[in-house]
Amino acid sequence: MGIGLSERAVRYHLRLMDERGLTRLVGRRDGRLITALGEAEIKKAMVSHKVGLTLSRIENAGFPH
């Protein structure tokens, strides 16, 4: 998406997701897994993204609000 992040920033955000229960660490080198709570959050985010796309399409079609 063209967003530059340092390794430190990535570690910080991954740790936050772990603390919030969205992901969990699997060993020191194996990475992370998305938890059930994380999957639910992704589904919610996708819904809001879809709503935003729908609104954009309506605006681009020139329909009055």
C-alpha cells in the first residue's frame, strides 16, 4: 500500500495486536497466528470497507444524497 514502516514500528504494532488478543505469538521465530477475535475484527473491518466502496460508487454515479 506504499506505507513505509521501520522494523521497530512493525514489532510495536504486532505486540499491540498480541496484547489485544488479535494475534498470538508462535515461538520466537515461527511468527504469529490470527486468533478467533482477530478473525472477527477482520470481518468487521471488511464490512466497513465494503460499505465505503458502496458509498463511493453511489457518489461516482452522481445520485443525489
